[in-house]
Amino acid sequence: MAKKDKVVMGQKIGEAQGFVSAAVHSPVYGVVKDIALHSHAVFGRAEAVIIDVDPESRSGPITAGQYGSDFDPHKYSAEQIYEAVANAGIVGMGGAGFPTSVKLKANPDSPIDTIIINGCECEPFITCDYRIMLEWTQQILNGTLLVGRALDCANIFIAIEDNKPDAIEAFREAVKQTPGAANVKVAAVETKYPQGGERQLIKAVVDREVPVGGIPPMVNVLVTNVATAAAIADAVVLGRPLTHRVTTVTGRAIARSGNFYVPIGTSVKTLIDFCGGLTDEAQKVLVGGPMTGFSIGDLTVPITKTAGSITVLTEKEMGKAKTAGKETPCIRCGRCIDVCPVNLNPTRIAHSVKHQLFDVAENYHMAACIECGCCSYICPANIEIAGYIKTGKILLARQKKHMPQ
């Protein structure tokens, strides 16, 4: 790949360079303008392929109406499914971004006996998964069956919060109409935050406890997001790489909110402009939701494979109008400990990161934090505890050379 090269939609423009990595594909037709460092919501800056889009090209792949209830996952071998998902560059689209092909590689030391498809969109404002559950029901179900086929696992749950009765009914009807889905169970779980976290969902659905710092395969469970399941169907059945995703644009400071099928790599500014721009009340733009999202000051950052939402907040929505931006000393009230869903001491971790004591932060199980944001939300001192912990993970990964500087 070099400057002035022509690219077509779906062409691979970035190779996966390790087992735990994913390829990147062009979402558009066009010409490579540059290969250079570019703003990124998580890394700060990252190498990017910048493409001038051909204005005469079509905008994106057709998704609706491609899948039927007569789908037979046994037409594909486990190896075919794994290869298709790896070649498509699919990652967990619920936020974690872990390469899906790695999850689908059977491990005899941790055999998967239960699969949970995560339809719990428990964070405020975000509705992208809810929309695709209603509009891509059969595609998600067929992708779910492919996950079961890849791991030779018949115990499958599609978990949806009980405040989404129409999505629950849509999947129950689809399961009835699909002969190959007789083993799939639709589980209505309690609506609460953070129900969409893997550990919380596994406990709610199958009553198993993932060890602190552990991962779901340690209790023989695989969890994947509904959008990821839809992408798996596209990759295996249609040979499509992951080039687009549905993203919610929301908040009272955006002119027109909605859910949009967006080419991955589109700048946040382009998407906001498409929605009519920001209102005068806009105070903060987040990539993600109000609890787990990243605040950005540069709107040229791209929509990534994990960007389920762009949330634009007013001062009132930020919830701290009188003291916004004014962090005060920790009073050791313990509220962050009370609300932590994984029973950590968030303030200890945050203070360790603040003073660059990463070994201390590790000893307090920083890696086990699910970054739900409950600690920051409840803190009376307005300390961005979750922000410190997110930063600490990035800095520690760079220190260990697990992430580019």
C-alpha cells in the first residue's frame, strides 16, 4: 500500500501482524492520499491510511434481506468459519475490540460449553444494538449459529434486557421459524447497569463467577456482541470484511440524533455534520456513551470498529454543572468501592496511576476494571477515576511494549 494507490471497497489495507490482531479493510472506493500518523480516540495518534473517496462510488454494502430462516450452519466447517472471520478483520464490536477469530479458535484446555450473545445495551443514550436486533434479527441469529458451529457448542443464549420486549419477541419468533436454531434460548435479563459487562452477564444468565482478572473461557463460556454476530454472518456467508458499523449519534446538543450505517474510518466531524452539527449548548463530545466513552477535543478522530456511539452532552447532561472541571481532594468516603461491580478499590488504582506507580496499580487489579464509569459518576470530589484507570492501562501497555507509543 502506497500513496496514489487506487483502492476498492473491501480491499485489505492493513495486515494483522499477530495472533491477537485484526486486519483493516477499506470501506470506500478511492485513492490513497497519505499514510501517516492521525488522531485516535484511544491511542492519541496512530498510523492511518488516509483515502480520498471517489464521489461517484456507491456508499456501502447492502445488508438487509440477505438471510433466511432456512440457514444451515453445517454447510461450513469450523476452520472455514475461523478463516472467514480472521480474513474479515472482525473484532468485538461491543467495545472491547478483541479479535473475534481468537475467540473462535477452540482451546482443548478451556472448552466452551456455553455461548452468550450479548444484546444488553445498558448504557444510557446508546441504541445501535437495539436497532440491529429489530432490523437484522435473522442475520444475528444466523451469525450466532455459526459461532456455535465453530466451537461445537449447542448451549446458546441470546441475552436481552427486559426493557426491550419487542427485541425479545423478535428473536423468540425467529428461533421458532429457524429449524437449525432449536437449541438457542432467548434470555430476558434484568435491566440494570452494567448488565452488558461479560462478568455480570455470565452471572445473570448461567450463574457462574469469572475470577478476578480472569476471562470467560476460564468458566467455559464465550460472550460476543449482537453486532459481532451479524458481522460473522456477513463474513462467512457473503465473504464480506468488516468495513461498516451502525453508530448511534445522540445527546441534546446534536441537531439530529439517530442510528447510522457508517464507513469505519469516517471522521467524527463528518458524522456530526451529517446530523446537522452541534448546537450552542454542546459542552463535551464523547466517542462512546456517557459512562464509558472517551471525551475528545479533536473531531477528526475516526469512527472505529468499536465506536457504537457519538454522544454530545450539554452542561446539564454532564450532571456536574456547578463544579464541572473542578476536581477536589478525595475524602475517602468509599462510595466508589460500594458501587464497583467487580469489587475493586478504584480510588487506590487511580491514585497509583496519577503518581505513575503502575506496579501498585497492578497489585490492586487494575486489569480487572471493566471501565463502567460507576466510580466517576458517584464520586463527590469529581475525580475522573475511570479516566485515570483507562489511562493507566494504556501507559502500562506502552511500558510493556504491548501497544505502540
